Amino acid sequence: MNNEPVAWMFKYNKIVDNNKPEKGDEHNWIPLYTHPAKTLTDEEIISTMVQFDVYSSDDHCLIEAGRAILRKAQEK
């Protein structure tokens, strides 16, 4: 997946094409991407953990573990 911005938004709501901001002016621009971050609902995380025989008496632990795995995968 290409993780390059498709456009840039000036801090004051001006959107431009995919041309990068000039050197030294990057702090005034926000990169815009075409794809949202992928995530799962709490129920999907619990269901997946149970599917792979990962159990805990505390659903919160399963959800936190699932979210940590998703964050690690998104770093790649």
C-alpha cells in the first residue's frame, strides 16, 4: 500500500494537489491520505481472540492486546 499523501491541506483550510510543500514550510501543511486506518470493533477483537483459543476472564485485556497488535501492524 502506498502511504504517500495524495494532497496537502494548509492549516487554514486551503487544499492543494499532491505537490509537496516547499522546504521550510512543511509545518504549515497537513498531509491528506486516501485510506482510513484499519481497525476492528471490540466485539471483532474478542471474537478473533476466542477463535484462536486466546482467553481471559477480563475482556478488556483481550481488547487491549488486540489493539496493540493492530497498532504494531500499522507501523509496517
